[in-house]
Amino acid sequence: MSGILKTAIDHKIVMFRGSRRISSDVYWLLSCNSKPDLAARYSSDPPDWYEPGNHVHVSSSAYLITGEQSLLFDNLPPVERDPLIAELEMILGDDGLDYIVPSHHEAPHGGNTNALREAYPDAELLASGYGRGHEMYFLGDATRVYEGERLDLGGPVVEFVEAVILDTALHIWLFEHESRTLFSVDLLGIPHMGRDCLQTVDELEFEVTTAQLIRFHQQALPWLRIADPDRVHRALDEIVNRHAPSTIAPTHGLVIREDAIAYLEKMKEVVSEMATTPEAVTERELV
Amino acid sequence: MIRHETIDVAGETVDWISECYEVGGKHHTVNTYVLSVGDRYVMVDAGTILEQAEFKRLVDDVTDGTGIDALVLTHADLPHSGNVKFLREQWDFDFYCTFTEASFKPETMGLGEAIQCDKGQSMEIFGREFRFLIPQPRLSDAGHEMAVLDSELETLFVADGLGCYHSPEHCGQPGDGVPRDEHVAGIAAYHLDALPFVVFLDPHKIEAQVRGLFEDNDIDCLAPIHANPVVGREDVLAYVEAFIEAMHVVVESEERPSSVSLPR
């Protein structure tokens, strides 16, 4: 792992945690938002995945895919502008960045789009062709990309995937064929312990639980509470049928390198439970 | 196009700034509302980045040049917060939102400090109670989104659900009196475009949530950010019925939004 930088803001509440190479062509860059209220709550009543005394983090990730050309998928919240660019410079050196691809416009995903365009003026901005009102999100001049379109980066080959489990309409996922990595954006996010930053799910001491997944999704994708579970299950099956990922790289969770399809199956339990359980927790947490 | 109208809610004037954008022959609206609370001005949501100069001119007009004293944001997305930075440069005001502890908290976005609003709680702003609600139904494209209820005017400000495309001839006109089938079509089309996950939803759950909202609260004016406001309890309830019908249409039809082509 490269060095860890911390932003000066808020005494470590939002922290850039560095980067890690997760395959020959893919780097994982991580920013964490510490949640002291959650840590206090969990310390008194620890869930299965949590050891009392640890920080609780919710993360935002960016993924850099490098071949002869490079592509950055998602780009962290604005507060991480300087460490993000520093990390990219360290990884890319003189090569520069060729493509900037925010999955969607929300701050944790596209917060540094404009800053990156200034830092890398020759990079091409790509954005989902789905949804409307691109101009409202500073994406008016982006090249629109759609399901099935591919980019050969000279080594890795990426394919744009229509987002299924999503919040905003202007939204795109990504699949890298060489590593069979699905970049699932808001799907499969989890809170994690501070000591587990940049650990992959298979490296964790505790198994990722359904409750842990619910904790994230009930905040990030509240519509799952009023979903028809069967409909969502069919959509999850289709993801498996079409892509059969061996790795899943979510924006708000830890990278899943083993049993990726099993985690998509676990999401069915998450969806079923969310759709049948009344809301019981306050929504101030996990913002 | 951006315009300013006023609506009469329980004898009080609410200023309504609307930005209209053409969508396949209909119009999509992005609304900002300004409430006069005593001699202060409270704004709900802050429009898009696309009409800043005219937005400022209209706010100047509405506030007689004094500017706003408070801003309440339903959520951080740009069509709702597009003018916040711009407004900060013009005037000092209290800023209320739900995301003061998020990774994208207002200070880190160049929006200055904000006062945390917690859903399920209420606050007094210049002596008037505002209640911050979990959006019901859960038609939000941002987890931190809230609905805002002005308890005195019994007016519910809501985004992004309950939106509706309108006909060009209805620009700047409240939604009272629009034929039901026109509302049903506009609501369905808007939700398919803006919130494509609606195709995965259970319309009976949506119905239960929205009926609960309007049964549990006295709402005499519905002020969506993405639909023309509806004034009067009877017309509000008629709009709610149109919304319920639209949700059944959306979920049960074979038509799919462009952004979701996977099987339901």
C-alpha cells in the first residue's frame, strides 16, 4: 500500500487512506468518513462484524485502471482533491490520465471531476448516457457512454454496464474483462472497522454479514424498503448471468475478490429483509 | 426558462421560482420556494446552476433586495443546491441541511457552515416550526434527502418523489384543476425518467406510505421541487390519488425507462 495522507479538515473525520493494487491493472484508492456515533453505539451493542474499541468508517472509493491508457472510475468527494491528485501523480507518473468517468454526479462519486479536468486537461470525460439534465451536473460536454460499449485501454478492456441497483438516473457501472471486475458503485457498500481500511473482504477477520449490508443500503438506497423483492432478485440474477464477475469493486465497500457471486446472492437476503422490516433506526447515521 | 409566480396558501403569499426544461414536448420543472416569515425570508432549495443571473435577479425582487435569511435544502444534489455558493457570495443566511457530517459536508463543498437537520425532528426558524421528515414514499435519489413541512402554512416541500411533468401551457400555474389523466401521465413519465428504480417497487407499499403521510399530517399545500405546486386540501388529495394511479401504471406496464433494461 502507498502512504496514507490525511486531510487537514475535521481532525481525521474524513481521511484519504491511500491506494492498493488489486489486480495487475486496477488500483483501489480509498477515502474514509469516520463515524464516532456509530462506533459508540456498536461498542455498547456490538454487531457480529465489529470489535469494540474500533473506529467505524463509511468509505468512498475511486478505481484507476491502467494499461497503455488509463481510466479513473469515480473520483472521491471534493475534500479529497489534493491527496487524490497526488496519489494519481505517484501512480501515473508522466503518463497522465486518459479518461475520467464518474459513475454519477453525486459528490462522493464525482466530487473531483472538475478538479481532475484541470489537472489532466487532455483527459476525456465520459458520463452515463442514461438520465437527463447533464448540464445541471457539469457533465454537459461529457461523451455519453451506454451499456455494452467497450474501451480497449491497451491491456485491460472495460465495458460500460447499465446500472441496475441505483439511486440517480444518470448512472453507469463498469466491467473490466481481464480481471472480470464489476465496479458496482452503490451496490454492496458496507461500514467497516477503521483497522480494515484497504483490506479486501477475504482478508477480514469477521465475515461480512447481512446486517452489515443492510446498515449501508438502508441509508444509501432507501427505496429497497418498498421494493418488490422478486423484481430485484431477477435483476441481481441477470447481473450474474451477463457478467459472472470474479471481483466486485463497490464505491462504498471493501473489494470482494473471492466468492463474488455469493455476495450478489447475499444481496437477495438483504433486499428481502429490507423489504419486510419496518424502519427502526434514525437516519442521522451513515450519511 | 426561469420565472417567478406567487401562490396563496392560507392567506399568505409564497413565492415560487421555477426553472422549466423541455422534455419530449412536456416540461420538467425545478422549483425554489421563498417563504416570508415575519420580516425574514426562508428559501427552500436553491435551483440549478443554469440560470444564476436571472435567479439572483428574481430573489432580489422577491426579497426587496435584502436577500434571504435562511435556506433549507432538501438534499445536496445540484438541481437543488446549484445556487448555494452563489447565494453565499451575495448574502449572509442560516443554512439548514441533513448532511453536515457527510464526506461531502457543506464546508468541504465551499458552501460554508450549516445547521444539522435530523429527519423526524422539528426546528423553529424565525419563530416558525419546520418539521423535517423522512420522504414518504421512499422515492429519493439521495439517502440523506428530507421532506420539509411548514407547520404554520401546512405546506409540504418534497423532492424528488411526487414530481410531475407539465404541459407548456401550464408553466407557472399551480397544479389545481389539471385533469387527473394529465397528472397521471406526467407523474408516471417523470418518475420513469428521474427515478428509474420505480420499476422495482411494490405499488401497494408506495400507496400505503403516501396515504400514511397525508393521513398523519395536515397538508393544505403540496410544493414539490419537481412539479407545479398544488394548493388546497381537496386538490392535494386528488393529486395524491393521481400519483397512486401513476405508480401502478409505472410498475405494471411493460414500458421501461431507458436506464433500466434488465428484467423486472
